[in-house]
Amino acid sequence: MNLLVVKVGGAVAGGIAAHIDALQADGHNLVVVHGAGPQISAEMEAAGIPVEFVDGRRVTTAAGMTVVAAALASVNASICASLGPRALGLHGDEIGLAATPVPALGLVGDALPCSPPAISEALAHSLIPVVSPLAAGPLNVNADQVAAALAIGLGAERLLFLTDVEGLLLDGVVVARITPDAASALLAGGTLEGGIIPKLGAAVTAARAGVPAMIGRTVVTA
């Protein structure tokens, strides 16, 4: 199966239909995983809930989880509406997304490779599963991690990040191609900041399992 897993960031979720059209026109089957980062932060601030990140990952309290779940549901519905009847909204905590709890970050989990039957069934009916990054618990799971875990579990051909960043920047220049080992060394070096950290980490995980990943214009592959 010519399958791509496409991770859509919350900042670009509203304008993905043209990208999805182009990928489908090229003959790809698609699974979309989305975040809702900007929406969650805005709603948490409005509710007086502290917004805190550790290495690009959101610390999630019980109060924060209520906001996270509502924002993810809203973005999921918005993406499905933009894609029309070909899209099927799926919530990760309801379809068996697997994750290991990370208590230091609160109600947060580390995604594990999996192949939920609901996704396979949707693909078999020529639908586009649109998946929110929650795991049973519920646990808030970084959407980049979820995309990598599904790409591995489903045996995807490639993992594609649709994002508002150009790619991995070193000295102001976009890196066109990087190996998993070189990317891991950068992550360990502590010089990277912000949202590129979880994206690059997820890309490394996928690439080491045989699924090349593209972040903007940067390809991570063995």
C-alpha cells in the first residue's frame, strides 16, 4: 500500500486541503495526524492555566487536559470539514493509540508503534483517517510522536510534516538531508530550541525504523 502519514501542525491545519489533494492525485493513501498547539495555548491562557513546555512538549495537568481534549476535537472537526466526506475523524484515546505514561510531564504519554484497526478499516474504504493525538487514559501525546508511531506501525512509505517552519536550520541554512545518527547528535547537543525538537526526534524514530521523514525541506533518512 502506497501510504503516507501526514502530520499537520495546529498553525497550518486550516489550509491543508490543497496539499492533501495533491498527495492523493499522486496516488497516495493518507493518514493525517494533527496537533492543536496554538489553539490549546490560547485557550489555556484564557482559562488562567499555566502554559509550560519541556523540550518542546506540553506539561498537562488535569485542568489542562480538559482544554487539550476540547481543542483537539475542534481542530479535528475543522480539518474533516475542509476535506469533506473523504475524511473520517478519529480520536486516539477511542481507537487504541498506545502510549507509555510520562508522569514528570503530568497526563502525558510517549507514543508506541501501533496499527489501530479503525485506521486500517478507514483506509480499506478509501477514506482519510484524521487522528487526534490522545492515548488511553486519556494521555496527551505529542502529535509528532503519534505520527511517527503510526507510520511505523502501519508500514508507511514516508512520514511528512506539514508545518510553518522551513525545516532544520543550522547557521540560518535549511539542512536538505540528515541521517538519524547526525540528527540525534544535534538533539543531544542541546543547541536546538522549540518545536523542531519533537519533530526531529519523531523523524529520527521513524527513519531508524525504515520510514524516511520530511520536515519542511529537510529529509531525515538512513
